[in-house]
Amino acid sequence: MALAAGLLDLGFSLFHAAFRRLFGWPERLAPSGSLNTAITQTLNAMLIFVFLAYGTTLIWLAGQGNVHPVLPLVGAAFWGLRLALQFIWFDLKPWPSKLIAVVFAVTAVVHLLAIKI
């Protein structure tokens, strides 16, 4: 299950790498100001790095059969928090918002299932 969790995290790195094209960045961020545009794009780049590092680490350790339970627990907490924030800050009426909420929930559960105690 740690392999699946790692692959999901790598998938999210690809999804975030597509944000520039999907959301028309930086042009559509421009009305928020140059500082907010820079911060948003920087945070997205750092999140891509985190997903790549975390997903690669999970996959590598899963291949060795050496995944410490804390690693997938932290991933489950991350995705659980991201799911909660979806309900707080995003409009859940559009179907893509509902779909991504389900994906976050599934990703959190996969991370939980990867915990070997």
C-alpha cells in the first residue's frame, strides 16, 4: 500500500506542475498583485518538490520493505487536512470540486492503509 500512496503523491506533483496551464498562471493571478502572484507560484513549486520527495521516499522504502509507520501517518494527516480545507475554502457545488474531495479522501485512506505497525 505504501507503493500506491507514493504513486498518488507523485501524481499530485504532476497535477500541480500543470497548474500554470490549467489555471492560466501567471496571467489569471495578476489581479491579486505581483507579490501574491509570486507567493502562489512559489508555494506551488515547493509543493511539487514536497510531493516528489515524499512520493519517491515512500516508493523507495516500500521497495526495501522498510516503511516506518510515521511516514504514511504524516501523509494521511496531510491529505486529511487538505480534505478538510476543501470543505472550508472551496465551493463544493461544481463537480470537479466534489471529485477532488473524493480523491483527497481516497488518498488519505491509502496512506492510512500503508501503516504497518
